[in-house]
Amino acid sequence: MEKENKNYTTISIPTPLAKKIKDRIKGTGFTSLSSYVTYVLREIISSDKEEDEEAFTKEDEEKVKDRLRALGYLE
Amino acid sequence: MIKPHGGELVDRHINKKNINIEGYPKFEINTNSSEDILNIANGIFSPLKGFLGKNDLNSILKEKRLENDTPWTIPILIDFDKNEIKEIKEGDTILLENNETGVRSLLDIEEIQSYDKKLLAQSVYRTNDVNHPGVANIFNMKEKLIGGKISLIENKVREYDKYNLTPKETRLLFKEKDWKEIVAFQTRNPPHIGHEYVQKTALTFVDGLFINPIIGKKKTGDFTDDVILASYETLMKYYYLKERAVMSILRTSMKYAGPREAIHHAIMRKNFGCTHFIVGRDHAGVGNYYGPYDAHDIFSEFPDLGIIPLFFRSFSRCTKCDSVVNDKICPHDQKYHINFSGKKIREILRNGQIPPEDMMRKEVSETILKFDKTFVE
């Protein structure tokens, strides 16, 4: 069961895993189990390598290309 | 192409034909705020769609993140005199104008708030010392902040606009050049040999270099914008492959917030489509307020930043090695090292002399010396 407040929520992980993490973060910059787990989860969540979708219609794209050519950025 | 920060490239332009501006209360804003509006509207500050409200502001000060956990370190705020906005309430829309930039923008007022200047300064700058230019700016701000989305109606064509590309344009430019990995270099100085070495070292490992000088309000003694742009044009003309390097300006004021600003600088370059960002020694620092590598260390707090920082230490020329070196790669004593001191180079140029060629390219020095006004007064 998750406890929630406005900014943080408490999640449950197996106790042996928590112990391993506590051992692992000794002497590192991580000040708590929570700060380590937050770091790892942020890293995983952000590893979405999905390509950015096209932001242009064909007409817009040509307009932008024209400007880039006029400014000398494109041949 | 790398995703914009927060996942979506913000576009906050509206067609002026659809707007009757006479219907809105008008407020003249300062140039810095109007530049913020342009940067929001063009997606440089993505995912921001407007000026920050209380929850985002508090979250940035405490967590260095927006309320939704997206990394963000520099509050983007707009301040008003309490008497000036006494007739205005949340839910209203006002018109913001600035003569210099020609910005006309609507601001939908979601929140009006008071704020603690000391807390703001201490959180962003780690000091309340009014000798810090960023802190001084905060203490000069008016009493009230307004949070809400902006909609840019128009702005005028200005000097240097031929160098001024939006993230939409740079993203398409990189695509057309078939650059998959792009390293951004932030600068506010003409290039010396150390800068060139850093840029070319980084470029060796990626497809393209995006030189992105900051144009805008600077402090006395900084190089003028004209000098910075002309000196880079010269360097690129003589010493860079045209198909591997582009330059475009970024109009924003320097905050001198050191490590926090380094993150902000990286986020903006991510929005331009860059995958890597060069962070040098004392990035965005001023005086002795930050440690020389604080701006490197802060990146370890952001595994989810989405742009790769490339950390560079300070470089010098070693006369024994006969090359550019740093303390990790050269075994020789300091007496053999010539530092690329910006201060020293400025002094030499101020006296109308050409710095030694092992500090600055002769063509670059000559370009700078052609200007009557080299420094901000």
C-alpha cells in the first residue's frame, strides 16, 4: 500500500533488496535509500529513446528551409 | 532527433489577425522579460508555456525541478509593482509590450503572488550578497510575480537576426545536414586557442558543432556582441569545416548562477536539438561565488536531463609538449605552461595589441582590433 503526501510517496520494496542498496550506497554521495532509488528511477524513465515527432507540415518545412538558405545555413 | 525537454517543443505564437489588442490592459515590460517571452514562444524554454507560478517556483528552489519532476533550475519570472496591477486579478488576460524588442504578448493570469527575495537569491545563487549581479537583480525586482501562459502576438526584426535561429529551425538544419549527434558550445567571449581546442576535441566524437553565443545584457568589461560574433565568423572561416560547424545566437541575459545556470544552459541547447553540451571551468560563474568545477558536479543530480554534458578542465599551452594540454595529460611543470587567461587577453587587446598567436589566432585578434568599441561600458 502506498502512502502519499503532496510531494512524495512511499513504495514498498523487498527488505533484502533494501539492505543490499543500503550497503551499496555507503560512502557514496547518496544520503538515503530513497535518494538512490529516486536517482535510478529517473534514469530509467528518461532512457526513452523515442525519436522526436516531425514538428512541421511540408509547407512549413519548405518555409524554414528557404529561410535557412537565405541566411546561408543551407546550400 | 533528440526530444525537446519535457517531450514537446513549445510554440506559443498566435496570429495577430485573430486578436483585438485594444481590449486588454497594457503593461510595458523590461527587455529581459520580453526576451523571456520570445524564448518561451519559440520553444527555447520548453516545456515552459509561460511565467512560473508558486508551485513550480517553490519546487525549483527546493528540488531544482518543476512541480512535475522535470529538471529545471532557473526560475523564469515576471515581476510587477503592486500598485501597477491593483486592478488586475487572477483569470484576467493582459497585454505585455516592450519597445526595444517589439514584443507584444498576451499573458493569461493564473496566479499573482508575493515572494521572498532572500530565499530566491539564496536558492538560485547560494548567496544573498548584493555584489553578486544576479542577487542585485533579484533585490531590484518589484513586489509581485504573475504566473501564467503567454501568447506571442508579434515582435520586431532586430540586429543580428540573421544569426538568430529558433529550435524549430536548428532542428531542421541538423536534420538537413544529417547530423545525429551535435555538441553545443555556449560562449560570451571571442574564441582563444583553448576554446578552439575544446570545441574541436568535442567535435571529433560527434557529427556537428553548434556554437551558440549569448547575446544580451552583460556586465561592464565583457566583450560587445559585435566583437563576439565577428571573431567567431573569422575563426570559422579560416579554421573550421563549413559542413561541421554552425553558429547561431541565443538572446538571453546571463544570470551568473554558476552550477544552476549550467543546467539551464544545457536544457536550452537540448531544445535546439543538441545531444551534447560542453561545460567548462567555472561555467556561468562570477567572482569567487562558486567552485571551479561546481558546474560539473551538479550534473550528477540529473540522470534524467536528456543531454550529455562534456566536462572540460582548463587548458593551457605546454611549451615542452608543444601542444594544448590540461592537468590530466601533461607531466610538465607549470613554468612550461602558458594559460589562456581571458583577463590577460582582454588587457592586451585593450592596449590595442595583438595577443601571442599561441593564445589567440592572429586573424581573430585582428578582427577584434578593428572595432572601436570592444567592451561593454
